[in-house]
Amino acid sequence: MADKAVREPRPGEVLLEVVACGVCGTDLPIQDDEFPTAPPVTMGREISGLVLAVGSTPDEGWRGTTVVAEAFFSTCGVGEWCRSGRPNKCPQKHALGTFVDGGFAAQVVVPTRNLHRVPDWLDPHAAALTEPLACVCNCLCDPSPISPGDDVLVVGPGTMGRLAAQVARAAGGRVVISGTAHDAVRLALAGDLGFATILADDAAAFARLGGGFGADVVIECSGSGAGITAALQAARPRGRYVQVGIAGKAVTVPLDQICYRELTVTSGQGAPPHAWRRAMALIQARLVALEPLVSEVVPLDEWARVFAGIRAGVGVKYVFDPRLRQARANRTAVPCTRPGWTAGGHGHMAWWRRLPFGAMGSPADRWGSLPIQAARRGAATHAAGDRTDRLDVR
Ligand SMILES: [Zn+2]
């Protein structure tokens, strides 16, 4: 943890009070210095927050709104990839959390053009998962490999897997999620979302996929050699294979299966603006539920436990709420960004419970111990120039 001054937002930028910042698997190699970064830099790119200040006039109505922010701080804007609407491929991109201070902090400066309004009904902690959802949309919606009625296998029931499964279901797929015995909790959560699940060593269940012909579409979200192998072997001939998971190292897989089965392979990395618009549309249409994916909301100073938990494979999706640390120290409540919202409570709007695909657990059950309560948020109390806690790579 470090103490660092927050700078004023410049024209075209806003200052956010961070309400939530998700922790993702990529944050481990960043911590381990196995991922390109520019230290000292504050980590965190799955950001939702409240707009405290706007660095230009007019403020376009952003001040006081709850938003999520796209993860690229700057791109060249004039090269081939930027001009074709794919700034995620810009060789000069600088991303939040690796080259520019990100959201593991009480406040963060982000470009105004990165902002998307969080719907009134959506828990702002869960909203932080819009970033991984946008990355999944980049893999699965541009164009979609899924036709209505397709049998779809998602390998790996982690956060990306359960997001991908929901997007595939929205596209008309009949989705099954597979995982290992180690994934028992994640598979149960996938079941809560209404998905059929199978174990990786259940050969008979794999043999039944697609009526015995194999899955029309296989979406690999584990990033493991075993998962990729299983996914390649589960695809039907002429099927489509989508790689979402990142292995982070060379892995041995039966690549010839792509030839033998004549597979079409696609993937995606990061998320261009149109993938963010798709993600927001899926959220707005209630086709993707983010709330059930958040397993624990934690203060920043518990980062060591969070990172150890991810390494050990316990927990599912941690989201930092930087406001919690001070609230606990002072034994005070953290006001939420919206009237009627408890930070972690869902008394009035557990909407996914009413969806037709099964009874889902509410994250509120798991957040019950947090010292927070419903409150109407008053005027923003933080000012630019305040020194705030943050989690840095050094
Ligand atoms: Zn560019």
C-alpha cells in the first residue's frame, strides 16, 4: 500500500471516487512483474465509480453520476487500428492499471470518452465486471460464432466462463459448462445461473455433447493446457473454437485437432468501444447478470488475502471497495452512490432471482458482515489533491 496524491483532471478527463475495482487473474502476473507495466503504477482496471470532478466545461452531465470506465487511458488515435475502431490493438495504447494509475485507489483520473453510465438498478460493485464482460463480448459478438440452437460448451467455470456462458445463451446457444473437481464452487455458481454443468473427467457426458457429434461451439475460458485439450476434442467437425482464457505461458495442446476437425478458431483480447456498447446493452436488457458473479467485496488493505486467495483458487471474484477501509477504521457507514442502495445489500432488486433460468444466490448473503448500510449520498467529500491509499506495483 502507498500514499499518493491525486492529480486534478485535465480537459477531457474526469476524477472518479472509486466505488469498486475488480481483481482479475491478470493482476497476479502484474504483481509478479511478469506482465508489462510502468512501475510505480496503481493497479486495477475493472473500475466503477462516482464522477467527482470534470476537467473541462461543459461537463456533459457526468458530475455526480455512477459510471464504469473503459480500460485504455490513451491510444495513438491515428494509426491503422485506432482508425478502424480497434484501439485495443493500438501498439501505443496505455492501459489503466499497468501504464497509468488504475482503480485500486480511493480516486482515479480517467478519460471522459471512456465513461458509460451504470443503470440505476445495477449494484455499482457488480458494475465493475462490465470490463471483463466487454472483453468476452469482443470474443463472442464480433461477429458471433453462435447461431440460435447451437450446442455450446464453455470450458472453465470462472468469472470469464460464466460471463461467456451468459453471452452465448443470449445469442441463442444451449450452453453446458465444464470444470474440474477443483472448480466445485464455481460449477455450483454456474448451476445457480441456470447452466447445465459437467465434470472434466466425465467422458460419457462429453461424448453426449451435440447429440454425440460434439459441440457446435466450444468456448475455452480456463487457459490451461488440459482445458484447451478438452475443448479442442469436444468440438464437432467443422465446429467453431473460441479461445478466451489466457495461459500466460507455452502449453502443450493437440493443435492438429484444428485440422482434423476443420475447426474455425477465433479469439479476442481487451475490448474496443463497440464491445463495451454491446456489454452495456446486454446488461440493460437483463441478458447478462453481473451481481451473482461477485463473491466478496473487500477493503484495499486486505489485498494480500485477496491475492493469496486467487492464487489458491479459493473465492471466485473479489472486488475492492476502497471506501471500506476508512469506514471500518472509523466504524462508520459507507454511503452508497444511489438512493436506496446498500453497498452489498440487494433487498429491493435481486432481479436475477426472477429470471427463468433458475434460483440464484444473492451476493448480499456473503456481504452481510460489512459495516455498511443504506444511505442517500450527499455532496462528494473528496477533493483533487487529497492523498489517498492505493495499491501500487513497485
Ligand atoms: Zn493507435
